Amino acid sequence: RAIVFDDQQQIRGVGQREFTQHFPKSGWVEHDADEIWGGVVAVCKAALAEAGLTAQDITAIGITNQRETTFVWDRKTGNMIHKAIVWQDRRTSSFCDALKADGHEALFTNKTGLLLDPYFSGTKIRWILDNVDGARAKAEAGDLAFGTADSFLIWKLTEGSADGPRHVTDATNASRTLLYNIKTDQWDA
């Protein structure tokens, strides 16, 4: 959904579209990032058209998203290396259970404020690195980017900019990944 507000916070235009949920196995939920991106472009155009505006009329944007859905893409091409793994996906449950059994949950909770659960992005990233051909080597070479939907959409929105695509997020989205230390306000190895 895209909504255009004027400087008095009044709605001027709205665009809305559903996108496909993919269920490749029991307990697995995925989204097609290309479909999401195409949908974002379409709903933004629809909202602008309803408002009688163009993109040049927009002074600021805000993005709200599913903060735990995991996107991993190639930095050179901007293409996803796997479908986005959605927050509801449970494929990493056994890995989370193993980390708990090995006594690691307190470490994660202390640093991130989160429990070890497949709901969060960290274990989904590991699954992608372990199960997509060549992913770990590309990640180690610095050729992959990870983010939640906000990061992916900002990357796509800035691909054509003079400075190149931006790989950014904010602390509220980062804090939902199991990778962000909320005490130091930094990514944590």
C-alpha cells in the first residue's frame, strides 16, 4: 500500500495491491521480492496519480514493513539469491533449538533483547548461506547484502542514484534480526 499525504497530513492518494504468499513446504513461507518491488512501484504510481502528483512532488517517504522478513541479494546485480523468507517461516526451528540446548540463548537475549526463535532474521540468513549454492562464498567475498523489506526497497529506490544504491536500515528494524546489539547500538558478530 502507498499513501500520499499533503503537508497537513491529509490523504491525497492511495494505491493498494496484494502479493503472493509462497508455501514451498509445511511451515515454510516465502515472498517473491521482484513481485514486491513491482507492486511497490505500481501502488506508488497509483497513489501519485490519484493525488494528481508526480514523484518530483514528493519531499519525503516513510516505509513500514515486516521487520523480520529476510531478503538476501547480490550487491552487483541487485537480484535476490533466494525468495524472501517471511517472519512466519519455521524452517530454522531445529537450529534455534540446538543453540538453546548449547546454552546460547542468554547471550542472544542479553545482546539483542530477543529470544532465539526462527521468527527473527539471523537464523534465516544462516539457512540461506547454507542452502543456496555459492551463497556463503559470495557473502564472505562481500558480494551479498542482507536486509528486511525496508533495506531492500531503499536499495531498489536508490539503484539509479549518482552515489549508487544505499544499503541502510534503522535501529528499530536492525534490532529484530538477532544480529544487532541493542546495548552498543551496533551490529554484533
